[in-house]
Amino acid sequence: MKKIILLIFLQFILFTSTYAELIIKIDNAEIGALPMMIHVEGSSKKYSSVMFEDIVENDLLGSGYFNILDSSSVKNSLSNLNTQYALWTLSGANYFLKANIFDESGNESIKFTLHNVIKKEVMVSYKINLDKNNNIRKVSHKISNVIFESITGIKGIFDTKIAYISTDKSKERNIYKLHVADIDGFNSVAIYKSSKQLMSPTWSPKNDKIAYVSFENNRPEIFIQTLATGERVKLINGNLSSSAPAWAPNEKFMAYTSSVNGNLEIFVHNFLTKNNIRVTNSLGIDTEAEWGLKSKKIFFTSDRNGNPHIYSKLFKKGKAKRITFDGTYNADANLSSDGKYLSLVHNNGNGHKIAIYSIKDKFLKVISKGRLDEAPSFSPNGKMVLFASKKLHKGILVATSNDGRIRKEIELTGEDVREPIWSH
Amino acid sequence: MNNNSKKKFIVTIKVIIVHIILILILDLNAISNLKKNKNSFNEINNAQFLNLKSISQEDIEEYRKLIKKKKAEEKKKRKIEADKKKKAEEKKKRKIEADKKKKRKIEADKKKKAEEKKKRKIEADKKKKKILENLKKEEEMDLISHDLLELEKELLEIEKYELLVRQQIIRNSQLSDAEAKYILNIKSRIENNWLLPHDIKHDKICAAIVNQLPSGKITSVKIHGCTGDTLYVDSLINAVWKSSPLPIAPDIEVFQENLILQFKGPN
Amino acid sequence: MVVKILVQNIVLISIISLITGCSMTNKKDPDVIVTTEPMLTKPTEGAVDKVTSADSINLDKIDEKEITLGSNVIYYDYNQYSVDKPLDKKIIKKYSEYLNKYDEAMVRIEGHADERGSRAYNLALGEKRSETIKEIMLINGVSKNSIEVVSYGEENPAVMGTNDETHSLNRRVEIVFSSTGK
């Protein structure tokens, strides 16, 4: 009897050993940047192809997502696309950006095509006119945006702006300037100049105005300047000084810091009613307001528990809730555009560094290496962070991928710069 | 101390009493013995008194000689009797002993015999039993020999199957080795080509259904169960296409046209 | 080391005020500090004693109209704004007494912080330092109108540098006489 059962069992094994399909578990990914090659041909009257290549390469490389391979081995343009794909595959690139600058009956244009080398297909292809309005930098950044978005599905930020403050110490008296520039530091324009200190620049939600602190009246006061006209308006706060302006995303409010009864507290100014509401009420310092996405919640720095840490509070009511607990110093919080992360200045005994705090996971990760890093500002897509650091006693601006892996100093020749703020 | 002295006192009294009793007993015995001897002695003396008047000196001497003779005879007699008695006793003893011996022997013999009988009986019983069992067995064997034949037939068949199965097991293990190797080759090839950007977290399992030709060339890739996240899905697709052609199967039987790749990203 | 600066400061200021007879302004020549004392150290306990004695000597001797109240700088630990040291309390007391005595005198309490960390927070820190001293003066009976509070955060360091010593010299409050009537 037993033997019969065994028989049946064995036969069963026999028959089930042939599967209908094979299941394979793949779980060991390599984390790294996607390899890409860029090749721009031709030239315009003003610009060489190298300039386009360089700008796009810097943009994509600085984002942290791409590794730009040297394309000199495939510089010879071959007509047969299959052969080209084969060549690109051999080179190890996943993507190939091919661009051509040409003259079409007096109109100069640049045509670019993004190839997916693995699938052997074209992803996107566009033509952009090069005219007065579309200078080389603008066009190149635009191309970077398109490439970035097609591959990652994430919004490109290469055509956005940054604002920052510079100190010119070359003259007898220091000159302080507020600048607006491209993300790579080029096309920098000083929109305000003063012999007195300037601080804490912040963009309006539509990027049409910048609010900042000026000491022109020998004390900190908030001014709002319209970029297009240069018009300046002071934020009235009774006769008190005010600092740390923060624009609500719905454009209706501005949060700021003022001193009341010897304590630094946060207020919210209503642009419509011109009223000021007091938000915090604690002994000590409450400052550096940063709005939540819905213009209801405010993150801020407070030392109510001894050391400066980040707290949050609904600005109209409710109690303050402590956000950060790690380290002895957490300040200057900046919220990412998806509302999930705060970039901040963090010190855990090892100098002041930039850290990213995940609000949901309650996890803090240090992403910079200096000891005097400050003023972190997320890119509009949350994938990069701009901050101020020191190099040889001079202030510099650094852009880094949000995991700290790729770090690039922004070229702003010679100036002592600080307090960068990325536009929206 | 009081108790002890009391006890000693009691003991000494007891001892004294016992001694007194013993002495009394012994005395009584002695007295009774003395009494007995006295009586026998009195009887003899009385017998002599009757014949004293008519006896001359010669008579007396004869009589004395006679007495002496008699005494001697008596002595002899007594001796003979004693001897006789002794002999008789001895004889008796010997007889008793002999009887005893005999008895014992008889009993021993009896016992022996009984035991032997018992033994023989047991052996006989055993033999009987054995025989009975053997008989039984034989009967049984007779009964099942028929089944045995059938079983033998089945056994033969099973052996045949077992042979087949053994061959198949060997083949299976070859195949499973080959299959394991094949899976490993494909897995390494694809993992080597799987590149993920830095801030992608995706620990759910996404399946890619891959169709291939026997040459390893991939003909189609379909992703299942991975929604959203362009970069992640693209990374899977890229990893698969970049791995074409897939490694050739080490054994033709192991080749599968359809592969299900279960991708699991980092946490 | 700081003793030297302060003493030299006092001497220079006395000379200037004697010559001009004007009230002291905020315009301190930074070069004075930098060139005369290249090696700067944090005030030590020993130095404190010496300053105190110099302090009291000056106060007693000088004419009321002349403004030389000795040390006008109070230093702080990192992230701190409370006034704990007896010397510092004494300084504030002296100023309070002076202000109470002369109605028309006015001070500007200028708060500073070292360069580390967030700028806006450092501005608040400087302000908190000034405000705390103002509170003490108010408690000492000084009129609100005699006190002006301002913070420069990390924007006006006393000493340039990025080590602990220079940082400690920048974490300070300076009590400055603002011109009467202005």
C-alpha cells in the first residue's frame, strides 16, 4: 500500500518538474547616474556648438541624475541610424542627445533629438529658433529641461532663477547688492545696491517680486521690490523693526519676525486688510517663518526648549509642535515644493551643515560637508539644494543634489556671496 | 539522675529476684534428686535385713562371694545391657539415620524423578507447541504464498517504475542544476544592467514579463504591477532590453520562452 | 590680552573726549582694534579682575559730563543671551545709574552674533541679547525713552576670522551713547 502511494508521489514530481514559465527574482540594482552622451554639431554666427554642449552638460550633470560620457569617440556623424545605435550601445550610453545648429534662410535654429539607445528609439525631437530673445543660455537651459523631463518625468528647473546677496569690500565702505541670476550664476543682475546691510531675500510665489531685509534706516526693515519696475514698498509694522520675511503660497500673507516685550515673535501680515496677527508667544526667540503648501501652517525656528529647533504651527490658532530633535541646532527651514521635505541648517557638534529632514519619516540626513554651511534653498522640483558656504574666508554658493552626492560651486567671480534663494 | 538511679535500683532488684528464683529451682531439683536416691538406697537395705539371722561365717563369706559374684554378674549384665542398649541405640540411630538417608534418597530421587518428569513434560509441551506453530506457519504460508506470488509480480513492476523514476530523478537533478544555472545567469546579466537613480525608493515587487527566442533574443517586455514612477519603470525596461540577447540555456529542456522577472528595488 | 585693548580704548577715548568735549559716537575706528592687538583672546577670569579695577578707577575719577564708562561690551557664550557674569551686571548697572542720573542721555544697545549658523537667526540672537540688557536697565529704573535697541546679527563682526576665538569676540553687545537730541 505504501509503495503505491510512493509511486503516485514520484509520478507527481515527474510531471510538475516542467513549469509553464520561469520565475526569476531580480533584487540587486546598482544605484548611480544614468549614462548619457551629448553631441552638438554646427554653429551659429554668435555661438559655437561647444557652448550649447557645455551648458546642457553642466545642467544635467549638476542635477545628480546623469553621468555625461565623453562623446569624442562617436563624433563622426553616420547616416545609418542602426549603425549609430550600435555604436552608442557599445559606448555604454543609455541616452544620446544629438543637436544641430543650422541656418534656415537667414533664421538660425537649433534642432535636437533625444535617443533612447537601449530601446533604439527616438524619445523627443524639437527645433528652437535662435533670435534676440532666445540667447544661447536660455535655449540651452530649455533643452536641458526638455531632456530632463522626458527621461525622469520630473519637472526641469534649468531655466529658473536664483537671488543672492553679495558684499563688495573693495571700496572704503562695503557695498551690499541684491542679485538675480541664472542657476549657474550667469546673467547676474544687481537689482538693488546699498551701503547698508541687506539680508534674507525671498521670492514671491509668482517670481515677480522679491522681499528682503534692509538696514538703510539703521535697523532691520522688510522691503518688497517688484522686479519689472524696481518699485520698492516697505512692510509697515508700527514702529518696530522686522526681519525674516516669508511669502505665503496663496500670495495673501507675509510672515515676519518682530520684537515684542523683549521677545522675538512671528507675525503674519495680511496684504488685503493690512492687519498683523501674532503667531507665536514664547519667551526667547521665534523666527524664520516658512509657509506650508496650503498657506495655513508655518514652520519656524524657536529656542523655547533651550536650543534652536524647527517647530510648526497653524498660524491662526493651535499649539506649536516640535519637528526636529536631532542635534543641538536646527534652523532656517525651507520646504520642498511637494511639501515632504525640509532643508535646514543643522549642527550636531561637527559644525553647521545642510541637512534634509523627511517630514513623514521623521528622518534627518546631512548632505553637506562644510562647517559653515547655511541658507539652504530647494530647487522648484525638490531635487537639488542651493546653499551658502565658505571657501578661504569668502562666501560661495553651492548647488547639490538632494542626497549630497553631486556638489557644484556656482561661479560668481570674485564676489563674497551669501543667502541664495531659488525661485519658484 | 533520679531516673537513672531509680532504674538501677529496679534492675538490681530484678536481678536479685531472678537469682532467688534460680536458687530455689536448683534447690528443689537437688532435693528431689536426693529424695529419689534415698528411696532406692532404702530398698536395698531392707532386702538385706531378712537374711541376716541364719547366716554363718562361711555362709557369710559365701554369701559375700555370692554377692560379689552377683554384683559382678550384675555389673556384667548391666554392662552387657548397657552395651546392648548402646548397640541397640546405635543400631537404632544407624537405622534412623539409614532410614533418614533412605528417605532422603527416596525423596531426592522422587524429587529428581518429578523434576525430570516435569522437564520432560515441559519439553514435550514445547515440542508440541513448536510443532503446532510450525503447523500454523505452514498453514499461513500456504495461505499467503498465493498473495506472495502476486506481490512479487507487483514488486517487479514497482522495480521497473523505480528504475524509471531513478533515471528521471537523475535527469531532474541535471535539469534542476541546469535550470538553476540558467536562472542565475539571467539574473546576473539583468542585475548588471539594472541602473537606478539616487533617490528612487521602490520596495514593492514589479513584474516584467519577457518573451525570448531560443537564441536569447528578447522579443517583448511588458511591465505589470508598477504604477507611476517613470524613472523606476524605465530602469526595469532598460535593464531587460540592455540584457538582450539573454544567456543561452545550458540544456534545451530548461529553456523557457516566457520569463517572469520579479524586480524588487532598494528600501 | 583684551585688557590691553580696553585700556588703550579707554585712554584714546578719554583723550578724544577731552579734546572735543563732544558726546561719543558709534564711529569706532575698527583699525584701532585690529592693528594694535593682533592676537586676540577671550576675556579670562584674571583679565576680568583687572578690568574691574580699571573700571572703577575710571568711573570715580572722570567728570560726569565726560563719557567714559569703561567697558561697554558684554560677551556671550554660543547661542546664549542671558547676562550671568558679575562684571557684565556691573557694566549694565553703571550705565543704568548714569542714565538715571542724566535724563537727556540715551543709549543704543547694539546686539551682535558670530557668523555661524543661519543669518536671520543670528539677527534674532543679537536682538535678544540687546533686549535682555534693555530689560535689566528698565528694571533698574531707566526710562524706556532713553534706550534704543538694534541688532546687526552677524553682519558687523568686531573681528574677522573663522576660529573659536574670533567667534567669541563677535558674540557681543555694545552699549553706545547715541547723540542726545538726535
